[in-house]
Amino acid sequence: MFKNIAAVLFDLDGTLIDSAPDLGAAADKMRTDRGLESLPLALYRPMAGAGARGMIAIAFGLTPDDVRFADLKEEFFRNYESRMTENTSVFDGVAELVTQISQAGLKWGVVTNKSARFTIPLTKAMPLFATAQTIVSGDTTPHSKPHPAPLLEAARQLDIAPERCIYVGDDERDIVAGRAAGMPTVAAAYGYLGKTTDTGGWKADATIAAPGALLNLLRMA
């Protein structure tokens, strides 16, 4: 269990919200617009945490090194922008978790690699985030995760020492960033996880299989 914790910071996609249906649909529309067959959500879901890079890789097998990637990324962004909350939902147990964190007197917030172009309207549209005391986007600082800068900025905004903040995320870069920022880290094994289903190599301080399990680590259950 963690001691002397004053704040809990979360990754967004795959940790607090299931945005895979809208991210996948935005990429799949690019395929069908080109006369290609639709792909099932199950193919997109594991890479949803990687945003445009992950979705375009599934839809077209392309990497950011490809000369076509920049144009495809902007097309993906436009598609996603038009439907960000159409089928996106809060993971089961997250709303209750956030309520109990707030009731315990802890601060909470979000640190995501999603750019503010999407983070701001998305979090404003979802009631869950009304009590969040900081939301740091991928372009809030000059660096994105796995660099620790976004996490340190969130701690600064909360006026809480980094070592008194827990960071929870579903991707290895979340754990790398948290460790670099001097924060205890928790791997959300219920999330997208990227290309791996084994979080053991991430060296997180703890792993949870469901959002509510975090309460046990905070001595709040």
C-alpha cells in the first residue's frame, strides 16, 4: 500500500475512459472512404492508447516514417474530432473511484499524450472530469510521455510534491514517465496495453486489474 499520498494522476485513454470505439471508427472510416473493407474494433482496441500512430498502423500498416503519414494523421484527426464522444464511455468503476478519492480529501487529475485540441472538449463534455483539479495534455509542455515533464507540470499545478502523487496508466510509457518524475506508479492492466499483455516488465510499483482495486492501495477500501 502507498503512504503519504495527496493526489492521484491518471492517464486518459485506456485508464479512465474507453475511447477505442471512436478512435477505431475514425480510422476505419478512412478505409471505407477508400473502398477498403471495414476492420473489426477488436483489431483497433489494443493500440487505441497510441492514438493516430496506432490507429493508422492498424488501418493501413503505415508508420510515422512513411511520407503519407502526415496527411493521413490529419484526416484521422478530423474524423475523430467529429465523433469524440459518440461511443466513448467511462470504464466501469472509475466514477465511483474518483468520487471516493475526492471524498477522502485527495486531489486528482489527468496527464495524457492526447493534444489539447481533443482533451479540452472531450473532458468538458464528460461529467466525470468536473472535479478534476488538473488536466495536462500532450502539448501542455514541450515534451510528452515518457518524458516526466507533463507529470511534473501536473504536480506543480496541484502544488503537491511529485513523490506524493501516484500515477496510473495502461501503457509502459506511463510507468516510465511516472518513475522518471519520482512518482509511485500503478499499471492499469484492464486497459489497452499496446502490443503486450504482460505488464510485469514495466516495473510499476503495483498493478490493478480493475479501477476499484486502486482503493486497496490507498487504504480507502
